[in-house]
Amino acid sequence: MGPTGEVVFESPVLVCSENRLRWDLSPEQIQQLSDELVSNTKKVYDRVGALDLGSVSFENTLKALADVEVEYTVQRNMLDFPQHVSSCKEVRAASTEADKRLSEFDVEMSMREDVYLRIVALEKKVDAGSLTAESKRYMERLIKLGKRNGLHLPTETQEEIKTIKKKLSNLCIDFNKNLNEDTTSLSFTRDELGGLPEDFLSSLESDGDKLKVTLKYPHYFPTMKKCFIPESRRKLEEAFNSRCKEENSAILKELVELRAQKCSLLGFSTHADFVLEMNMAKSGKKVAGFLEELACKLKPLGEEEREVILKLKEKECQKRGLPFKGELHAWDTRYFMTQVEEKQYAVDQNLLKEYFPMEVVTRGLLDIYQELLGLSFELVDGAAVWHPDVTLYSVKDRGSGRTVGQFYLDLHPREGKYGHAACFGLQPGCLLPDARRQMSVAAMVANFSKPTSDAPALLQHDEVETYFHEFGHVMHQLCAEADYAIFSGTHVERDFVEAPSQMLENWVWEKEPLQRMSKHYKTGSGIPEELLDKLIKSRLANTGLFNLRQIVLAKVDQSLHTRMGLDPAEEYARLCQELLGIPASPGTNMPATFGHLAGGYDAQYYGYLWSEVFSMDMFHARFKQEGIMNPKVGMDYRKFILRPGGSEDAAEMLRKFLGREPKQEAFLLSKGLTLEQNAGTPCPC
């Protein structure tokens, strides 16, 4: 224990607190550095691949590969991250090309049978007791990945797999680039945007005597939630779910076909089974059972909520003199779900956001994370960044003063920028070749509204929740202390990766944290107690429909990767009707806008719900019981859940933090479900 009663994260390893990332590269430099990176990395693989099988050792094989991986990861991130954030179109294009080139190179290196055979030889030769637990895990992981790449199969099969993998990586890059570069906007008169607040309308660009609404989140979601003109919502929803329809529909079709071909060559019956082998779930059958069971439990709740929304729509139609046909459309859901919050729970979202100015939320959020995890953050003045909006913070362990890492915040939208909210790991926290620990560097990228001439940037409560969630990923990136880059940061099982962040979302539904990160932007007063109570109660608003929609997306993803020849738009429409009772808009193709399908979540979108079982269990079993700002629990969380990175199995981390096997109870209660007799038993996952 430290002098303040805190757990001190002592480490005999020296920390290298150098941020090795540069953001001033020209398109030409990006291309040149990509070529150099490929050449330098290939030399190491060639050297390992040429070793005499009898002379392989930990130093010349495993350590050589681990050392080059650290350098490669830092350089690669520096070259491919600008495609998501640079304000220069030429730099974005060069970065995208570099990503394609390096993705092809990744495939080449992952298919090096000569290197694979040296690792297999080392496993047979080395005394397992002479390796650390993490080094042994690294060796086993490389062999497992080799087999998953078909390196134990005949050469012609390997070549076929290699070709497919290269095609897949390029198609995924193009799919998401199309979405990022989409600049579609619709123009409406002020009357056609009835119901939207003045601060929002005054932030829109003019188009003659109309106002321009883009399909970026800070425009799309507020309009869908508050605009009382159904025709305006219809046009916007149809445009949103038709983004990149032609080009991405073709890409998605090819992605699904190529994934099926690859898994067949590797001896798996479906792409889902291939992917899930490395996850907690292990098989498509287990995932299908989990989703089906949850859908059955949620459906009655969803039907109740649908009835409430239909009644609200009927009243609204009477009030505005519109025809009512007893049906709901895709462009109705967000609007009436917002009304449920405002009418049933009396939460006025427009009033509420006046208490969440960006600077106050940021200050409160950073204070809470520092206190909870025993860290201290400091703004780096004059840091080299990729855009004037971006800030950089350095992070130290409060107990020992040791450097932990740095994080960038890039929080506002701009043209060509990544359109969602996400955390990007940029410099892995792991051991360098000289045995010092490289500090971790990560970036949080989001699209929160910008300030206007009349008001600062004001956040909706769900944006505050997103902020907390993504910053949770940043903390995972920084607090992980794995030895190997492959296990650094958030490199855990994909169906566990969301759990640490999801758990931290709970803080935006608790009184004390909410008071700490809110203040009226004009008066400086806190959120009134009454509004706070209503907000906290509203957490269960629309929970049936919201979670059923998550199941729709997870099932579309599973269907595409378990059954051949499905039409994605038709499957999505079928599931919307079946689970939500709300049809998809004719002519749209939501799956063609679903970046997760090409962004590393293929056959894994279920993971958001799956990992919530664990996030809710962790929160209720420890923080809710022992105090949500209890630094002892916070340090346990940092030690057992964040610190290992991917160097341990998630199931083992959970057992250590919870002191028992995980249970589903807290998860089911959080969805507004009543518990059955056996709900307290360990969950099937």
C-alpha cells in the first residue's frame, strides 16, 4: 500500500515515456515510410524463416518476432490512422492506400510457413518452465494463428487463403472509407424542421432559404428525435439507411462469400464458427442460443412498449391533423421513444443538455476516472496534433508517479472524419527490445456538437454515456501492462472487449457522478434534484425495443455468416418485422451502412450484449455494493480487469475480480426483466 492507502502499481521495469507518433506526414512521406516499414519488417521474418530448425531459440525466434511487432505496430498506426482524422483529403487518401498496402503485407507475413515451422520447432525444443506464462501464451497463440491461416495445409491451399485474405482486407477498407467520405445532405425549410431547438437550427449551414442537414450523427439523431414533421424524418431516415447503398451492397455480398470460402478451406462449417473459436462463446450455436433466449424474454416487453408508442402516435396524429393507420415506421421510432422519455418519465432532453456543456462534462469525467483508477492526468501544452480541435493529456500513476501513457481527445465532427465514436490504440503499452516498458498512447475520436456563437457545445445525455464508454476503452489501452504487443490494451476476446467500457457507463446513471459533471451553461447551477431523479428512472425507458434492435443487428450479422446466399436487406427487414414489429423502409439497405460488418466485428456484433452480462455483474457485485467511487474497488478493477490486457483469459480475470463465477442476474434486471427461479445460477457464457 502507498502512503495514502492506495495500491501502488510498482514495477521493476523502467518506463520509456516517449510518444513516437508524428502527425505532420505528407502523402509522399506516408508512401515512403510504408515502403520502408515493409522492407525492414520483412528482413526480420526472412531471418527467422531461414534459421536452421535445430538452432531455434527464444531469443532468435520468439523475441525477434515480438520486438519487430512493437516497432511495426507503432509505425503502422501512425500511417493508417490519418485516414480517419486528417482534414486533408490527399493525406486521407495516402493513408488509406498505406492501410491497403500494409494489410496485404500483414497477410503475407501471417502466411509465412517457414516462420511458423520455426515456432513449432521451438515449442518442441524449449523447456516450458524456462518461459514466463505470457511468453508461453505468445508462443501458443502464434501456433494457433498459424493453423487458423492454414499453414499446416498444402501450399496451393495456403495460396488460395492468402489471396482471399488480401481481397477481404481491401474490401473492408473500401466499405468504411465509402461511409466516412459520404457527404450527403438534405435541405429543409425551418417549418419542415419543426420541434428542433433554436441552438440546433442556428448551427446548420444555409442552402438558399433552406437549412442543410447532413447525415452525420450530430445532425441526424437530434432531428430524428425531435422533428415533429413525419415527412422530414422519413426523408432523412431513408437517406441515412441508403448511404453508399450501391457500392457497399456489392462489397458486402463479396465479403460474405469470400469469408465463407476461406472458412471452408480451413475446415470450418461457417465463418461464424471460425471467428468464434477465439472468443468466449466458442461457437455459433452458443451465440444463437444466447440471442434467441434473450429475444424471447424481451419480446413481451417490446410489445408493451410498441403499444405505448402507437398510442402516442395516435394522439400526435390527432393533434396535428395527420392520418393514423395504426402502424409504426422506421422514421417514427426515435421520435416517439424520445416522447416516452419526456412524457412517461418527464425528462426534457433539450432542457437536460443545457446542464452538460462539453467542458464541464470533460472536467468531471476526467476527475472521476483519475479518482477511481488512481491516476493523474495533465494537459500537454503545445502538443503536436493532427487538428487544432485535438488535445493531448499525459497520464501518471498517482501512487508511484510512474508514467502510464498519453491520450488524445478529438471530439468534434469535420468533413472526411471517422463518423462514429471510437477509441484507437496508437502506441502499444508493452516491452521494448531493451526490456524497458513502452508507454501506451491512444486516441478517443467522437462527433459531438461544436459550440455556436450563442452557446458552448452542449451534450445530450446519451452522448455523455458514449463519452464515458469510449473513454473506458482509452483507460483499458493505457492501464494494460502486457509484455507483448499482441496482448496489449484492448486485445482481449472480442466478446469481452466491450465489458470494461460498458461497466463504466453505469456512472452516468448515478447521482454523484452526474452532479460532478454537470452545470447549467448560463446560470452555473446543478441539475435540479427532481430532474436528476427522473433521468435515473428513465434508464429503463424503451429498454425492450432498444435491446431487441441490438438483437436484430446481432442476428443479421450471425445469419450472413452462417447461411449462404442471404440478401442482407431482406434479412434485416424480416428480423425488424419479426422482433420489433416495425418494417424497414422500402428501398433502404441498412446492412450496407453497418460499418461493424467490415470493421472487425464480423460474426461478433452479439458481443455487445454478451459482454453486458459481465459488465453488469462487475458493477453490481462490487461497485454498487462497496461504493461507486470506492478507490479500493477501482484499484481492484484496474489490477484484475484492465492491467492484464489480453495476457490472461477473460474468464480468469472475471473470477479474480468477482471472487466467483459470473452470473446473469444483474444483466436481466438491467433490461427491466423479472428474474426466474434459476437466474442467479452461473450464466451459460
